[in-house]
Amino acid sequence: MEKFNNVSILLLCILTLQICNGGELRKQFYRTSCPQAEQIVQNVTWKRVANNPVLPAKFLRMHFHDCFVRGCDGSVLIDSTTNNTAEKDAIPNRSLSGFDVIDEIKTQLENTCPGIVSCADIIALATRDSISFQFNGSMWEVLTGRRDGNISSASEALANIPSPFANFTNLRQSFANKSLTVKDLVVLSGAHTIGVGHCNLFSNRLYNFTGKGDSDPSLNTTYATTLRSQCRSLSDNTTTVEMDPGSSLTFDNHYFSSLKQEKVDELTSSSSKFFTEFSQSMKRMGAIDVLTGNAGEIRKKCSVVN
Ligand code: HEM
Ligand SMILES: *[C@@H]1O[C@H](CO)[C@@H](O)[C@H](O)[C@H]1NC(C)=O
Ligand SMILES: *[C@@H]1O[C@H](CO)[C@@H](O)[C@H](O)[C@H]1NC(C)=O
Ligand SMILES: *[C@@H]1O[C@H](CO)[C@@H](O)[C@H](O)[C@H]1NC(C)=O
Ligand SMILES: *[C@@H]1O[C@H](CO)[C@@H](O)[C@H](O)[C@H]1NC(C)=O
Ligand SMILES: *[C@@H]1O[C@H](CO)[C@@H](O)[C@H](O)[C@H]1NC(C)=O
Ligand SMILES: *[C@@H]1O[C@H](CO)[C@@H](O)[C@H](O)[C@H]1NC(C)=O
Ligand SMILES: *[C@@H]1O[C@H](CO)[C@@H](O)[C@H](O)[C@H]1NC(C)=O
Ligand SMILES: *[C@@H]1O[C@H](CO)[C@@H](O)[C@H](O)[C@H]1NC(C)=O
Ligand SMILES: *[C@@H]1O[C@H](CO)[C@@H](O)[C@H](O)[C@H]1NC(C)=O
Ligand SMILES: *[C@@H]1O[C@H](CO)[C@@H](O)[C@H](O)[C@H]1NC(C)=O
């Protein structure tokens, strides 16, 4: 019997090699080590989102930036030191915020179960919970078991976060670099249904598209006029505009209605289709190059390595 059990376990381990190695994320990773973990994250997140409706956008973008630089390892949370300029201080960090909420969650978790829950998992869970609160429904499933990295570099953020000026070829390349498909690219871009963008990141398309004081002819002229009234000059780096005009606080598929492309027809016509696809792509984004098992560490404080 004993022997049989060992053989079964061995077989199971061969079949599910990844899990036995601790090499994979799973549901309710903290079920026994910190049973209240997910509830604590949800409670703090909901409390904070109730008072700050822009938080879901902040978290969604933070999660994306975390995952695209060294995998989802919480490296986006690390502060710069005298010797190191961290991801936070890279140019694409513009408009990242919500770090104080992560810290509040971490403090409560450390009080309840010290050294157990990673900062990387906190970002993934808080992102989902913030949008679930706003949407008033459960969104996607978040697998857990990520561990924290101890390297955060501004230059790596620049190299891996796609530029706002990137063309489709660049974007496809940057997603392929993370084993994400063109479909993931299209679907995850739907994240821009919430949140805002700074004028200077696109105002060349309003004021100087080809260097002749012109605007991008592919922009709807009514929309371009509206944008010009909000973004007053090429160099305006303080004004922000809603990325999904009229519904920037609502997580919906409206964003795609603004993009007239064959590729997104299906996503435009059905919001449940969009949510399903978005959930699947988020799961894949949340698994990019994760540290699991004995790799990495569980940071004590999310902004500094142990
Ligand atoms: C496909 C490549 C992407 C590019 C080039 C891109 C670019 C940008 C830019 C330029 C902004 C405006 C930042 C600012 O001016 O403050 C922005 C905002 C945002 N991005 Fe993306 N993004 C991309 C993909 C994603 C993905 C995959 C997600 C999440 C799944 C995401 C979530 C967000 C959110 C939620 C905001 C709003 C942030 C806020 O309101 O503060 N983006 N993105
Ligand atoms: C979460 O919040 C609910 C409602 O406020 C409360 O009853 C519960 O005890 C909280 N749970 C944790 C783990 O903080
Ligand atoms: C920065 O580097 C110097 C010299 O290499 C070293 O003495 C110091 O401990 C480092 N500081 C930190 C915060 O890593
Ligand atoms: C972003 O980087 C700039 C320096 O490039 C820094 O002044 C700013 O505080 C950073 N923002 C965040 C949210 O860390
Ligand atoms: C959110 O959902 C709950 C239960 O599903 C419902 O009782 C409540 O009225 C909803 N709130 C809003 C604002 O839709
Ligand atoms: C996309 O941009 C790159 C430079 O970043 C350029 O080499 C390439 O030709 C562009 N591709 C298209 C299709 O415009
Ligand atoms: C691909 O990833 C590597 C590092 O992981 C980075 O140096 C490179 O710039 C990335 N390329 C693109 C197009 O994102
Ligand atoms: C528009 O672009 C051209 C070519 O890049 C540049 O010479 C000119 O200074 C730009 N105009 C403004 C107002 O920045
Ligand atoms: C441009 O946008 C306006 C306002 O949203 C809309 O009424 C109009 O149909 C659009 N024009 C085209 C050509 O799509
Ligand atoms: C905005 O532009 C001004 C003037 O060009 C510059 O001094 C400032 O640092 C910029 N701010 C940001 C956040 O990039
Ligand atoms: C970073 O973590 C690795 C283990 O993942 C460890 O070997 C290394 O010493 C750590 N480096 C620093 C600077 O803490």
C-alpha cells in the first residue's frame, strides 16, 4: 500500500510535473498557508475603490507593466535606490499610481500571516478585485503562487513596455516577446475602455502628423476637433483625456466600437464575448515569466527587496 502510494505520487508528479516542481500557478494557493489572504485583498481594494473610481485603471495598467518587465514579479513596486533606477522611475511610469493601496494590503497581510503572500500576487488580485467592484460581478479567475523578484530596472521597462508611438508590427513583436498572440494584443487593448491618456502621447496626430502641421487623416474629424479642444498644443503633457470617451470609468466593450476594424467585429457586438476573451488573455498575461516554488522571495515590504 505504502509502495503503491509512492508510485502513484511519482506518476502524478510525472503527469503534473510543473505542479510538483512548484512550477505553476494555481487556484487558492494560500488556502492553507493564509486562508484569509484573498478576502483581505478584496476588502481593502473594495474600500479604496469605493472612494476612488480611477483606481481600477491604475491597477490594470500597473499589472500590465509589472508582467511585461521580468514577468509578473512585483518588480514594478520596487523603489529606486542610490545605485539603481527602478522601473517606477522609467518614462513609461507616467500615471502609474495606487502604490499606497498595495502597501495597505501588504501591511494587513503581514499582520495576519507574515512572509506568506507575495507582492506580485497582491497586484494580480487587487487588479481583478478593483474591476469586479466597479463592474459589480466577478471578472476573471486569478491563479496565485507568484513570488517576488528582487531586480527592477528602468532601462528594462523602456525596452519592454510598448511605446505609445509603436506601430502594429512593433506591438505584435512586443507581445510575441512575452508569448502573447495578436488576439491577446487586440483583446487586452480593450483595457483602454477605462482610464485616461496624456495629450502629448498622441498630439502629434492632432497637430503635426507628417511634420507639416497636419493631423492624422485616419482620425474621425469630429473626434479630432474634440481632442484639439482638450489638448491645446503639441507639448501639453499635463492634460489627460478619457481613452474611451464618455465611458472611461465603465469596464465595457465600448472601446471596440471606436475602433472600426474587421478584427474586432465579434468583440464589438457582444460584451460577454469580450469579457470571456479578456479573462483568458488576462490569465495569460498574469502568468508571464512568473517566479514560483523556491524562485524569488516573498518581500516583506513591497517597495524594497528583502
Ligand atoms: C498594446 C500596447 C499598449 C500600449 C502602447 C499602451 C499605451 C498606453 C498609454 C500611452 C497610456 C496612457 C498613459 C498616460 O498618458 O498616462 C495607457 C494607459 C492605460 N493602459 Fe495601456 N497600453 C498598452 C497595453 C495595455 C494593456 C495590455 C493593458 C492592461 C491589460 C493596459 C492598460 C492601461 C490602462 C488601464 C490605462 C489607463 C491608466 C490610467 O487611467 O491612469 N494597456 N496605455
Ligand atoms: C471583509 O469585510 C467583511 C465586510 O466588511 C467583514 O465581515 C470581514 O470580516 C472582512 N474579512 C477580512 C478577512 O478582513
Ligand atoms: C551602492 O553601491 C556602493 C558601492 O558599490 C555600496 O557600497 C552601497 O552599499 C550600495 N548601496 C545600496 C543601497 O545598494
Ligand atoms: C516617474 O518617474 C519620474 C522621474 O522620471 C519620477 O519623478 C516620478 O516620481 C515617477 N512616478 C512614480 C509614480 O513613481
Ligand atoms: C451589485 O450586485 C448585487 C448582487 O449581485 C446587487 O444586490 C446590487 O444591487 C448590485 N449593485 C449595483 C450598483 O448594481
Ligand atoms: C514600424 O516601426 C518600425 C520602427 O520602429 C519600422 O522599422 C517599421 O518599418 C514600421 N512598420 C510599418 C509597417 O510601418
Ligand atoms: C524582448 O524582450 C527582451 C528582454 O526580455 C528585450 O530586451 C527586448 O527589447 C524585447 N523586445 C521587444 C520588441 O519588446
Ligand atoms: C512639426 O514637425 C516638423 C518635422 O518634424 C518640425 O520641424 C516642426 O518643428 C514641428 N512643428 C512643431 C510646432 O513642433
Ligand atoms: C465621427 O464621430 C462622430 C461623433 O462620434 C460620429 O457621429 C460620426 O458618424 C463619425 N464619422 C465617421 C465617418 O465615422
Ligand atoms: C512637461 O513638459 C515640461 C516642459 O517641456 C517639462 O519641464 C516637464 O518635465 C514635463 N513633465 C513631465 C511629467 O514629463
Ligand atoms: C535575488 O534573489 C536571488 C534568488 O532569487 C538571490 O540569489 C540573490 O542573492 C538576490 N539578490 C539580491 C541583491 O537580493
